[in-house]
Amino acid sequence: MITTDQERDVFVAIADPTRRKLIRLLAGSDELALYELTAHFEMGRTAVSKHLAVLKEADLVRNHKIGRETRYRLNAAPLQEVKDWLAFYEDFWTESAAKLKNILED
């Protein structure tokens, strides 16, 4: 079972390929309605809504209603945590490659 902390964790939210695709779709536009997002998947609106709820709990997605339609937009700010985490590994691999190059040159 997923705990509340995990549900709000940006890493848990982006772990699923469907949610990563939703983020990519939302990054490419100002906002999209649920039916527009659902058209990109081989699943129903309910399943897409559940994925959007996980992204919303992680504050990666914001929504508002216009009449009966719910529109979604990306809030990319929480992705900074992922970028910062990956930066450490980028530095690690850059340094490792430089060390390997020095060993091979010697």
C-alpha cells in the first residue's frame, strides 16, 4: 500500500510511464482537457484521471473547471528536485569518465 508521503513524492509520481507521458503532453501546451489527454492512451478516462490525481498530489499538475470540463496544466517546479538529484550523478559519471580516460592514456 502507498503511504501519503509516497503519494506526494515527485519520484513516485514520475515512476510510471503513463504519468511521464502525461507530463510530456502537458509540457507541450498551456492546458488540456481530460478528453484531450485520454485520446493519447489506450485506456479510459477513469484510468487517466487516476494518473492525473497522483500527479496532482505531487503538485506536478494543477487543474480547474470550466463548466463541466476539467482542464489540466503542468506545474514543473517540483521537477527541480529530480533535476538536482540527477545533477549529482551527472557529475559522478563525468568525473568517472575523466578518471578512466586518464588511466587509459597512462
